[in-house]
Amino acid sequence: MQDNQKSNSTTDLQDEVAQLMVECLNLEVTANQILPEAPLYGDGLGLDSIDVLEVALVVSKRYGVQLRTDSTDNQHIFSSLRSLCDYIAAHRTL
Amino acid sequence: MPTLPLLAHPSPDSIVAHRSDGDVTRQQFLSEVHQLAALMPAGSHLLNLCSDRYRFSVGLAAAILAGKVSLLPPTQTPEVVRQIRIFAPDVFCLTDSDLCTVDLPHLRYPAMNASTPEEIDVPQIVTTQCIAVVFTSGSTGTPQPHPKTWGALVCSVQAEAQRLGVSHDCTLIGTVPPQHMYGFESTLLMAWCSGAALSHAQPFYPADICQALSAVPMPRMLVSSPLHLRAWLDAELPLPELAGVVSATAPMPEQLALDIETRCNAKLFEIYGSTETGQIATRRPTQGAAWHLFPGIRWLVEDERIYACGDHIDAPIAMNDRIEPVTDECFLLHGRLADLINIAGKRHSLTSLDHLLNSLSGVLDGAFYMPDESDLVTRLAAVVVAPGMQASTLLAALREHLDPVFLPRPLLLVDALPRNSTGKLPRAALQALFQARNHAIRWTIPADHPAFAGHFPGRPILPGVVLLDAALQFIAAAIGLALDRFEISSVKFTSPAGPGCILTIGHAISESGAIRFDITSGSRKIASGSIALRSAT
């Protein structure tokens, strides 16, 4: 039961963050086409550092998380939707 | 031969850099420079990829002392590295990361010993020594080398330091990398030549910038770009005290300039220059639109092209911007010449991007399109004829050659480009194509659409006729015409659409008045066709 709740809220957050990314970056895909494990950089969604800065700003407003390069590996946080959401879930204040 | 000192720092105890583990004195810096120079291999060219600005500076100084040339390409894609190796077969790469995958012989940045007690003299560098070659992406696709001599670089950054009021007790913090011309000059050489200190950091996120600023003493200057500065202000964090802000890479919007000066209580300077010329002018955007040339720099107008010359510029250099001289010293900027694009400070030529696109295997025809710039960042788009190819395959091929900022968004696969009768591709036609797409209609096929009943049991597919009818109704509404004026000339169904599928219905009206439409779902093409218009009855 507990596990179910946890996985539900994880999925909700992933859906929500995917939707935020699609909106703030004007992406050509829909939120449900962003797979949790697919890379956001390079061959996956193809985000670059300009996008990452945009997403970081939206995430800071929505969840009260200030991303930092030195706290964890920046490349790792943005390696996939799941790792970004894990970071948000662990650090959110809103 | 005339020489100029490597550093303007007056005493062995002067602070050259601030690092997270403490300050670096001139003595310690010079000691580390000599240690690294002794380790350098025989090759006379290096690619300095150190991501820590201090280590980059040690690498640069060691290379200068060892008589080696630092190569500064605009990006490090596999293709650019291959071309760098053709330019300089003896090139090696200096890296401070274990994860560096650049395909060149590596020199790992070493652990350094403490400095010896004997004072190390500041090296004098011959002004004609070529210390760096900066590359631009040429219009042919081959990076174009621009050699930089020590004397010319020093001359230009000294003028900059004077304009910006950089004093010897100042610290420079940069969000821009030292590997690009702007960061090379404004975060590193300007510190060396004015006796200021540089911060090792390369802050990226707003919180990083605040932390990097707080870590160094006042007076401190932030060297950045409109993109980073806007994100930094928007984050609404408490801003550390600043002595000045420097911006380049993209035009600074006036409102952002005002906001920065008000919130930071510091002057904002904008730098103008190019990889070819180095920096040649500054302005305070809050004090007026006009730019002020550095002393000694002049314009030369010839055959409707404008050239920069004088002072540190050896031979006149044609400018890629539309420049309107106002007085001998003042000028106005009116954007770039048509072929040149600039995305977040990275430059490319449209001609060369088109050339690259058309050289990809499977591409029959294709063109990049740069929409009118509306914000700090405007993205390229591309339209491509490549039967049987996926957009993702083409993007992966482009990524081998291009910095990610130049990858098209979207890359649109079409049956034919809107070329006119002479085979030319008017910008207006591309503009119409993408505008129609931007106004594209989105329609999510309802899961309970009645047409799914019996079509087919266990594998619901929306019948083509229903799809077509929906598309026509949307297009008719969008262009304000009655549906009975439409006559379908052709239609092609490429792949099936099922329940919940999100369709994008795009259309474009050609010069002859025919309407081309396409229906896509993500990067999958569902259907396309064309419609002729009957005259109103």
C-alpha cells in the first residue's frame, strides 16, 4: 500500500515535470512521450544548456528547489526525467 | 623585440586567482605554470579543455612559456576535433577531467607541488608571439582559423579594463567559458593584464552565481551573458554586492539592463567584438544605444562593406554586422548580415548549415530557417525532403557536426520544399510554412470516437476518411473559408492513428492558392495532401 502511494506520487511528479518542460521549452513532443529513463541531453530529447537553464528556473519557481552545479553532478540531475524528479522530490520546499 | 609582461600583478604576493581551497599568489601561479610547462609533450599545439578557469589559465600560461599555441574551436564535436587535427596534426589535449572523451592524445592536468621560496620573475612575452588560434565556423563548413598575437590581445583587453574601471584589487567572476573569445579576453586576459584576480569558478545556475560571487572579496565584477543574467535576476535570490556587470554574446534588452543596474546597484557594460577582431567597443545600455569604439579603432567603408581597422587589428577585418557610424568614435548596431546567425553567443553561417544538411545521406533537399528574433534565444528550424528517413536519425547525424544550439527545432520532413519556379527558396515561403505550423491545430483523437467501433476489432484505427474530414474542418475554420470550397487534389495516408493519439494538423497556402496540409503525431507522419479551392458560388 505504502509502495503504491509512493509510486503514484512519483509518477504524478514525473507527469507534472514533463508537462512543465514541454510548456517552457515549446517542445515538439507531448509530455507522455518523454520517457522517464530516456536521456534529456543529446540523442534523447536533445536538450542543451540553454534549455537546462530555462527548466531550472521553472523548477525553482514551482518547487522551491535551487539547482546547483556543485551539489550533485549537474549532468546527472538532467540525465533523465526520473533523475530530475528524484532530485526535486528530495529537495523541494514547495 | 618588444615584449609585454605575462602578468600586471606587482608583487610575488599579489593575488592572481581565487580557488575554492584558497587564494593563489603570483609566486604560486608562476611556479605551477613552470611545473606544467615542463610536462608538456613536443607538439606545438594544444586544445585546452580544462573546465576550471584557474587550471585553464595555468595551461594557457604554460603553453605561452613553452612556445605552444592554444587552439580555441567554437565547440568540441567529433567532426570539429577531426578538423582541428587536420589543422594541427601535432595537437594534444590538456584536460582536468577523467571523463574527457576527445579523440586526441591527452595530457592530464597534474597535482602541483608547493612553490619554492626563490622569487620567480614575471615572464616577458614577445608581442608578436602567436599564443592562440581562435576558430569560427566558416561558410564552407571548415572552421576558419584566426591567429592571435600576445601584443594584440593585451592591447585590446587593456582598453577594456580601462573602460570598465577594473582595478588591481578587483576579482572577475565569469559564467562564460574561457575557451570562447569573450570569456578568454574578459575573464582571463583582462585579469592578467590589469593585475586583477580571476575566480576559478564557472557558475551556471542562479544559486551558483550567488555562491561564486560571495566566495570572493569586493570589489568583484560579473562577466556574463543576457541569458545567464536574466535567469539570475528571475530567480529572485538575494544578490551579493557587485562593483560591475559585463555582458556580451547577444544584444542586451534595455529593460533587462535597467533591472540589472537597479537590483545590483552597479554599472552594466556591454562589450562589442567578434572572434576576428577581438573586442573593439563598449556601451552602457542604460545610457543610450550608441557604442563607443576603443581608442585607435576606426571603421573603413569599401564597396558597401564596413571594416574594422587600427590599433590591435593588423589588417582591416570585414564586419558581419550592420554598423552605422555616427561619429568617429560612436556607432549604432542594426543586427547581423543575413547569412550569419548567432544563438546564445554561438555563431554559424546559414549557407554552411544548409550545405551540411544537404550532404547528409538520405537527404534530397533541405534548408535551415532562422525565424525573426523575438526573445533572447531564437531557435533554428529546418525543412527536409528525405523519403524514408526519420527526423531523429537526421538529428543524430547533425549532432556529430554541430553544437546542440544549432540543431533545428523542429526538423520538419516534407515531400517538397516550397521552391519558386526558378528553384530559389524565398525566405518568405519558409516563413509561411513554419508560421502555418506554429498555428497548427492540435487534436487529440477521443478514445471513444464512434468510428473505432468495428474498425478494427482489437486494433482500433481511425479511418482515413474521418481523419481527412477532421483535418479539413479545422483548416477551413482556421483560414475562414466554407468547407464546400475545398476540393481534395491529393491525399496520402502514411501511418495509422489510434485512440488518444495527439495529432498536429498543419497547413500552408502556396503562391498559386493551393493548400498543402500535413497531419503528424510527434515525429510520425500520419497523412499529407493538398487541397484546391473552388471559386465561391
